[in-house]
Amino acid sequence: MPSGSFATILPWILSNDYLMIFAAIIIGGPIFISAAAFVAALGYLNVYIIFSLAFFGEMAVDWALYLLGYVSRVSVVKKFGHYLGLTDERILKLEKLLGNHPWKTLLIIKYSPFIPFPGFVITGAAKLPFRRFFYILLVLSLLKAVFFTAVGYFFGQVYNKLSEYFYYGQYFIVAAVILFIGANYLLVWISKKIFNNGI
């Protein structure tokens, strides 16, 4: 699976099926969602399937991390938390935030680039009720999937329209060059006629 720029991801998406795209969305996130939606706008993929894959891909990772924290509680966080900068103080602070402001806290965890992995593990370890976690995550994942699918699809449509204009534009340029050359020869011919008749 490619990493890096949008231009390297597009050919990869074109050469793979929906299952591989789903795996890429789980691992790579928003850039793969937007790239797949871009390809869907060009007619190679179904945008509704891409949206579904984006939504379920966003949910799957977060559920897995939540369940990892919920089941293992202390062992995973204590053993590996220091690699992620999770001190006991930070964990307690996050647990308090989850208790007082679950929507705001999960919003920040979900939409920050590097926080979801430790954040959702701690959310599970904090024993945030699964039903509450599920509904909040459902809304946040839906919004994220809609946004990145719409961005990719929109830019795919824009690219499609611009490529049509460029396609017809090349004929316009050729016609303009021919007209310019023709007008130039016509002006030279008229100038010679006027000059020859006038003298």
C-alpha cells in the first residue's frame, strides 16, 4: 500500500478492489477516503460504496481501540502507555474529561492526527459506557466520512469538468492559431494590394 502523496495513492486505488480500499481506509484514513471518492467521481468506483467503506472503516478502528482498552484496562495502558507519552496524570485527566465532557473529548480525540490511538484505548480503559461511546462515535464517524468523501468527490468532479474544458480548449487553441496565421496572411496580402495599388 502506498504512502505519501495523493498522486501516488490514485493509481493504487485504481488497481485494487473495494476490500483492499477498505483496508487502506482503516490504515491510512482520510487521504484514502478522499482519493477513493476522487476516483469515484471519475466513474471508476461507486461513491456510495466508498462512503460506506469510509464510515465503517472509521468506526472499526475506533471500536477496536476502545475494546482493547476496555478489556485490558490497566495492563496495556501501563505497559505501553509510556511509549505514547501517557503518564498516570494524563490518563486521570483524560478520564475526568471523558466523565464531564464526553462529546467534546471524543471530538478532539477523533479529529486530532495522533491522539486517536492512545485516546480511544484510554476511553475504553476509563470504562466509558459502550452505548454512549457508540452513539458519539457514530455521529463523529459519519461526519468525518461525509466530509472526506464529499471533498474527494467534489475535486474529482472539478477535475472532470476542467479536463473537458482543456480537451475542447486544445481545439480552441489550434483554431485560434490557424485564425491568427490566416489573419496575418490576410493583412499582409491586403497591405500589399493597397501598397501596390497606391504607388
